[in-house]
Amino acid sequence: MNNIKKKKQDTLWGKKWRNLMKQKAIKDEMNRQMKESLEKQKQEEEEKECTFKPQTLWNENYKKTISFVDDFFKKLKPYIEQQQAYLNHLKELEHDDKIFAQKIKEELRIMLSNATDKELMETIIEGYRGVRTRGINKVKKEKLDTLSRMIKLERQYNCFMAKENIDKKDIEECGFDCGLAVRLRNEIFKDSLCPYSLRDFAKIRQEINDILEEELKIKENEVEVIDDVYSDSYKSPQKKKNIINISGKNVADNYMDITNEYTTVGHTVGHT
């Protein structure tokens, strides 16, 4: 189904492109032929009776022009398709990175919700930090590699146009964007491209902190519910304290401790 849709899009695009090129080529050819015919007619009139046949000459050159357009289109199409493929790959990288980040954040949330020991929580957080950092660095590398290939393709396209003696401005609507690589480079460079950058650490720290705060609220609510349930059932303060500790009070305290440590300015769990 996708192949049929792509083939249909290619056919429509091909028609539109050919019409654009034919109109441009025909206009240029008409101007050239008009100039030549006027000059030739003037010269022949001066020598003898006019025998100029513009229609015959136009038909021959028109066929040559259409043939040139078709050949040029076949040569140009691979550049356009390759550029679009690179652009699609960059979009896929962004999409896959978002899905991956969401997936491991959910895994972190589940593991932290089941952890009761502060040391175990810190180990889980360190594991998340490592996986997330490697994922970010991998996406950065693939983006730079793709951008490098796009720049190389653009250079090849420019050489091709120069060889064909075609002005790029005349076919701006053909589908190849000569300024795409520059715009993408500026957009990608907005984020730090260095691995293990401070900006990445800050981003990861914020992700972890958001999860910790959400889990802390959940644990605090659980403790409040437990407190209400057992307040009347157990009059003994010691017995009540033991039940709350077993049921989740200590876990909430661990979340409180680790969240406070983690949100301290200039401090991350396991790092100073």
C-alpha cells in the first residue's frame, strides 16, 4: 500500500516538475529562437528574398528541449530523493529518542516505587543516568553523521548543477532544498554536541528529580491513609508507629532524603 502511494506521489511530483521545467525551457527557447529568427531574417532580407521558416526550426528545437528536460529530470531525481531520505532519518531519530526516553523513565518510576532502601534507590538512579546518557550521545552522533552526509550531498548537487550549466534559482521549486543543511546544522547546534555535557547532565537530573517528587507525593499520601486507618484501631503509640514503619513511612522518609539531596544545587546522587 505504501509502495502504491509512493509511486502515485512520485508520478504526480514528476508531472508537476516536468511541467515546470518544460514551461521554463520553452520560454527560454522561444526567446532564443525569436532573437535568432529576427537576426537571420534581417540578414537574409538584405541579401535576397526572405526564405526563413520559423515553424520548422521551432519544431526541431522543441523536440530537443523536451528531450533535455526528461534527461535532466532523471539525473536530478536521485539528489532530491536522497535529501528527503536524510531528512526523514533525522525525524525518526527524534521520534525514537522520545519513545526511548519515555520508556526508561517509566522503568525508573516502577523500580523506584518498589525500592525501600535508600542505597538501592541511589543505585537505580545511577543506572538510569548511565543508560540515558549513552542514549543521548548515540542520537547526537547519528545526527552529526547524517548532517555530514547531507552537506556532502549538497556539494555534489552544486557540482552537478554547475556541470549542467543550470542556474539553481531557475529550478528552486523542483524539490531540492539548497539551504536545508545549513538550517538543520544551526538547529542541531543549539544543543550541546559534546558528549557528557553539563546541559545533558542538567536535563537528566531534572528528569530524575521530577520522578522522585512524584513518587514522594504518592508515598506521603499512602502514609496519611495508613495513619488515618490505624489511628482509632491502635491506641498504643508504639504499636501504631511499628505498623506505619512497616507499611511505608520509612520508604517515604527515604524518598524525602534522596529528593532533598538530589535537588541540592550543584549536587547529584553519586556525584559532587
